[in-house]
Amino acid sequence: MAGGKLTPRQKMVNLMYLVFIAMMALNMSKEVLSAFGLMNEQFEESNRKAVSTNEAGYNALVEKADESGGEYAAAKVVADKVKSISSAFYQFLEESKNNIVAQYEKENGKLPFEAMDKGDYIDEKWFKGDGYSQEGQAFVDAIENYKKQMIAAIGDNKKLKGVISDVNSKFNTADVKDGEGVTKKWLDYHFKGFPAIASVTQISAMQNDVENIESSIYSSALGEAALTTASVDNYKAIVIADKSAFFSGEPVTGRVVLGRYDDKTVPDKVVVNGSQQKVENGQAVFKFNAGSLGENKIGGDFYFTEGGEQKKIPIEGNYVVVPKPNSATISADKMNSVYRGVDNPMTVSFAGVSDNNVNASAPGSWSRTGTGKYNWKVTSVSGTKATINVVATLPDGSKVADKKEFLIRDIPQPVPELRGKRNSAKGNKNDLSNSTINAVFPDFVFDLSPIVKSFEVFVPGSPTIICQGNKFNAAALKAINGAGRGDVVIISNIEVDLPGAGGYRVQKSGAFTWEVQ
């Protein structure tokens, strides 16, 4: 994330980005989905307030320009451009969110957070193959256009050099290297495969960045004196939590600061949630237990002495507590069973824990194939059940574990196939003689390429004949040639090999009947 001094909103947003990177599960716990929903509501509420605050800041600048002209008039020209650019981009992001949430029906006016665990809409609309779709490219282009317009509007104003840096860093769409060292496109890295509620929250965070940057420009143009008076009555206490969501039982850490703070603005004392806090450089550093799950309030007061009279500035804030993860998300990519003789792709993740801190193990042949992805071969595992064990290391160094049991199944019996027909067919002897014997696995969850080793043929009036490979041998052809109209030739017990099955023996097929005509 961007270095240097960050605004309260941006610190919250940066922490949100770290949470996004950790959430790679295809299926997430209801608690975490709800937590993301609560975070999105907090962002949206913050954005509504920011829009209102920015409108007030812009109006204050307009008034100063009307009253004083000069540098304020020049600043208003920049502010007019910034307001238009920010409003257009903010609305574009809002429409992008609306397109996502339109797939879900609200319940009592609220989004169904727990049902928004898939990202199919974005995956289908924004991506095409290994690249972006037209809609996906339009989203990235809108970001790049916003950056270009903002930088042009700011120009060479040295006072706003830091804002340009924020615009470039917060809306950087360059390729990103993931935890495995694989370079991915920006949109792919931040949105592909994420739950819908996580993507909506991230877009809300981007809107927050837009409002924050707009606010920085207005503040710089106005100066502190234009927005506030000398009296502390006009100061505002700001709560900056070190992160926006905390595990149950985890200490809540952060700071409470004034709207303008420095080493010369020192209160007499600061009380947060009933306890007096230490003040450093105009900031009160606090620490207390997280409390109950859900939204919690932070309250207190800054105390100052002004004109011999003690005055206080109320502290109002909130934070969200989410459950400490105690279960892993373990799923078979094909279905809830695993099969002998094939590679079973698996997805393993632990809600709230990055992939490099998750260790998964299972009997048989178990290997990692990517971020949260594994390949499981159970051919050598005896019995009908097997268990995957998962251990996750939390940020505080503690460990939590979970496990899940899967049924082990054999590959189903193959179905005979001749000339595109399965199980039975009618035709002349010549067509039958020239047929290739195949075996298929219809409706099976894996695509298999079996090789026919042998099969049996019974022709009325002749003994059963065993043929090697997938063609009739001379004896079988002779028997078929002697069959009469109405005779039924039976092909059965087709034996197949599966490449890569490691010696696993598939059961022989059932019978195929051919009525000679």
C-alpha cells in the first residue's frame, strides 16, 4: 500500500485490501461473508458522509473565491475540474456495483450477504479466456482515464504532489505477482474468483479513495484556516482503528486523533471507553478487548482548557468484530466424493488466513498445484473413506485445525459403444464386422480416455470367443459371417486400461447386443 502519512479512511481501506488478498476460498463461512457485508455497509455509510463533507468543502472554497478571489479563485478552477472528474468516476463505480448486486434480491432492504459467496457475474462479464472481456477492459480503462484526468487537473501544483502520488498508487492497474510468484493482470488478481460481496466491498473501498483524494485537494486549496476557526469547538475527533474487523477475543488497537493534530495541539486528557489514554503528538493511542461479535461503539472525550474554561470534544466511532476462524473450507472440485484411478482436484482454504499459512495433508498421494489448489490420488488408500486434515497459523502465531472426511468410490462400470450406439443396435453383418469396440463412461464427472484391451463375442451356434484389442479377430469374423437374419450377437466383458491410473483395474463392461438384419 502507499507509504508515508495516510488519511484515516485510507488506512482502513489499505487494511481491507490485505483482507481481500487473504480470502481466496471459493466457498467462505457465513460469518466471514456477513462480516464483509457489514464492512461494505460501513464503507457505504462513510462514503455518504464523505460526499456530504466534500460538498461542504467545495462550497466553502466557492465562498472564499467569491469573497477573496486571488489564489482561492485559481484553486476553484482546479476544484471545479476535480469535482466533475470525481463525480463521474464515483458514479461509474456505483453503476458497476449496482450491476453486481442486481443479481440478488434484497431482504428487508439489505443485501443477502451469505448468499453472495460466488463471483460468477464478474468472472463471466469481466473476463474472457486469459484476458479481459469488453466490460472488464472498460472497468480498467475507466480507472486509467480517472488517473489521467486527475493528474492533468492538478497540473504542476507542488502542494498537491502528494495527491498525485496517492492517485497513482491507489489506482495502480499494473500486473501483480501473487504469493506463488505468478504474474497476473490487475483485474484478475483483485476480482477474479472472489465472492460477490467481497468485490462489492472492494469497489466501495475504491469509491472511498475517490472521496478521500477529492477531500485532500479541497483541504489543500482551502487551508486549515478556511475550514475551521481557532476555537476547539470546531474540531472533530477521528477514530482510526488499526484494522476494520477483529477476531473475537483479539485486542482492538488504533488511535483517536483530532481533525487537525500536531505536537502543539495537546489536550488536557483523553478518555476512551471509560479509560484515560496516553497522548502522543496530539494522538491518543488506545487498546481494549474486542468485545462482542458485530458492530461495537468507541466513545469518549478530548478535554481542553480554553479561556480558563474546560471544554470537551466528543469521540464517536465504531468497529466490527468478526468470529475467529475455527473451521476450514475444504471441497472437492468435482463433487463430494473422490475416485480411485484418477486425479482428484481439491480446493483447501481457511477463512481469514493467507494460503502460505495453511497446511493441508491427506493419505495417498497429495500434492499442491497452486494457491489453495491440490491434487489427490486415492488409488492406494484402503477402505471407503479418507480424511483431509488442515492446520492454519493465525496472525498472532496461534494455530487452529479442522478436518473433513470424503467417500472413496471406484470408477463406475464402462458402457459398450459400437458405431456411436450404446448397449444395443441393429444392422447387417458387414457393418458389425467392421466396427471398433469402444467403452465409455457417460455422465461421469471426469473425462476419461480408456483403451480397450479385450472383449468377448458370442454368436448363436458358436462358442464364446475372446478378442484382444478393440477389433474382431479372425474367429469372431468367421462366426459373425455365419450368423443369420434375426440372430443376436453379444459383445460383453470389455476390459479397459486407463492411462495414468497407476495400475488401477476398472471393472469390465456390461453387454452390447447387435441384431443381425
